[in-house]
Amino acid sequence: MERTVLYGFGQSSASWRVRWALAVKGIAFELAVVDLGKDAQRSAEHLARNPIGRVPVLVIDGHALAESVAIFEYLEETRPAPALYPHEAFARARVRQVVETVNAAIQPFQNTRAFERAGADAATQKAYAHHFNEQGMVALEGLLGEIAREHGGRFAVGDALTAADLFLVPQVAGARRFGVDVQRFSRVLAVEAAAMATAQAADARPENQADAPKK
Ligand SMILES: N[C@@H](CCC(=O)N[C@@H](CS)C(=O)NCC(=O)O)C(=O)O
């Protein structure tokens, strides 16, 4: 059988999403660290895997696939159980709405490339990321409330863990990292707690990765 290798970085929120999805689906994988602290994502070797120079990249079934949304959907289509997307069309669309709010409207503004354009000093960069995280958490709090009224349940969408939870939780950690006071987002926190209480959640956390900064 072909090896499954996750090229990622412990502190990367997009890598966290994929580590967690692989664990939920019970897919064994090897981890190859691409050290963002050393700019390894811009090496020729990594650019050959992903031309945009970012992590994660998953080597699976003989292919190198980047972009966590594409990875999640490929995993779901090729290894459907346990499912990370609901069957019902509108619930599935809601999962994708949460996923894209994180993936397209929040996370892009906290990566190294965005910081380079935002300004040279660390305080400017943090304020920039804070802005998008705060605005994003306000939006997610409203969206999760609306979804709870439609679907009930303790997770982001209904009563089963979905891709929405796996995208949400790393972003809440990102919001905290950039100084957002998340205490006022009660629905976000309740969903985070429910998702973190599930079986594979702890192992996927950045703190539990081999490349985590030593305390
Ligand atoms: N939309 C991409 C986001 C990938 C991304 O931004 N990865 C970050 C780490 S979380 C990265 O590699 N940053 C390096 C850089 O900006 O140079 C995905 O979901 O995979």
C-alpha cells in the first residue's frame, strides 16, 4: 500500500484541521515537518509539492494534494465513513459555509505572506490578524446561533462532529493567539468544548505535536 504522508507544521491551523480529519477517519499517516519558522515552505522541494508554498500537503493514493478543503472533500469521497459531512443537502451546505468562513475570510489574514504585506513590525501584524479574527468570531457566533436554531445539536451543525468543527476549533485558538477576547462568544465556546471532548481531538492539538515549542 502507498504511504500516506502529511507535510505540515505543528503550529499551523490548516495542518491541524487535516491531522484531525485523518485521525477521525482512522487513516494512518506519517508526519513530515515543513518548518515554517525556517521558511521551509518556500524551498524548491516544497514548492514542487504545492506551488503556492503553504502547508498542509497530503500525499495520499500516489498524489500530493494541497488545500485543506480539497483534502477534506477527497477524504470524504474516497473514505466516506465516518462521515465528516452530513447527508442532508442544506446541513451539508451549512458545514461548507462554516468551513469557508474560516478558510477564506479569517485564516488567510494570519499567515506569513499576509503579514509581510501588512507591515514590518510585529505589533502591526498582530493588530491586522486580530481585526480579521475578531470580525470572523462575531460572524461565526451569529452563524452558529442560526445553525443551532435550524439543526439543534451540540456541534457546529447538528449532533455529529463535522468538518465545520474541525475548521472552527483551530481558528478559535488562532483568535486567542492574536488577542481576541473569545469569552463573549458563548456558542463558539460551547461548540469548541463539544468538539474537543471527542475521541481524537486532543492528539491533533498543536501542543501535542512532536515539533511543538518546548515550554
Ligand atoms: N487555504 C489553505 C491555507 C494554507 C495556509 O495558509 N497555510 C499556512 C499555515 S496555517 C502556511 O503555510 N503559511 C506559510 C506562509 O504563509 O508562507 C489550506 O486550507 O490548506
